Amino acid sequence: MTTDREQQDTLLELLNSTPVVNGAVQDLLADPEAARSWQLAHGGTGGVEEHRHLLQARDLLRDVVSGDRPAASLAPLLEDVTSRPRVSPAGVAWELEAPVERRLAVAAVLAWSALRETMPGRLRACGNPECRLFLIDRSKTNRARWCSMAVCGNRMKARRHYQRTRDAAAG
């Protein structure tokens, strides 16, 4: 059983599988072998249909988190999915029942939903408009703006500094 943190990290890894590298968008899951490895590492089967559903989920989730699509656009990913209670001495556990080729995609949607419920507003796009990555802000203040302070944070701060000094020199 995976923890909430592991599910969140997997969701973030999926959302961030289309970074900008040297000015061009890369799809880290486009290569069938790389995708298969990713799927297997995250509990999937590595199948072609699973890959197709995973990419569909990733793209829809990216749009939903960015505000480009409504959350309702995720509904088709959850068709024919049920959750059934199982009672044991440890309590009630919910077992997800989904077509095997859609389990990773469904898990991503459920991780997004749980994160939205337990940590509202904490999953968001990086504040650098040239970046395609997302972040989960786990700070107390909920003020993180960059996917990485070392990369995007420094770039954006350097740009602001350059703009201020240029404006001051021109004024």
C-alpha cells in the first residue's frame, strides 16, 4: 500500500514528465521503453493501453491544475471504476476496482482529488511562465512559487533584478 506522500510524488512526477529542455518541450514518456519502465516502477503493467490512458490522464490533469479545463473533464477517466469496502480486524479498507489498463491513470486522478481535498491550493504550476513544471507546496506559509528555487526561482529573481536596474538606469 502506498502512502499519501508517495501518491502525491507519483502524481507530481507524472505531471512533470513534459519539461522544457533547452527551450523545447520534451515528453519523458514518449519513448515506449522509458514509458514502460516508468509504468512498471509505479505498479503498472507496462502495457500499450495503460500507456495511452496514462498520457491521457497526464494531459487532462495538467490542464485541470493549470485552470485550462474544468475538473469535470476528468470524468471519462473514471468510467467503470468503483471502490468497494473490505472489512478486516484493522478496520475498513477501500479497494479500487478499475480495468487493469486504466489503474495508473485512475490512481493519478484519485491522487489529484485527495491532494485537492487535503491540501487545497498546494498543487500548482511553477511561477515561471516559461516552465511547464508543477509543484506541491508543503511549506507552512503556502507561498512557494517555483518548481525549483535553484532553477526557476533564481532565473525569475535575476530577471526582476535586471529589470529594476535597467529601469533605474533609464529613469
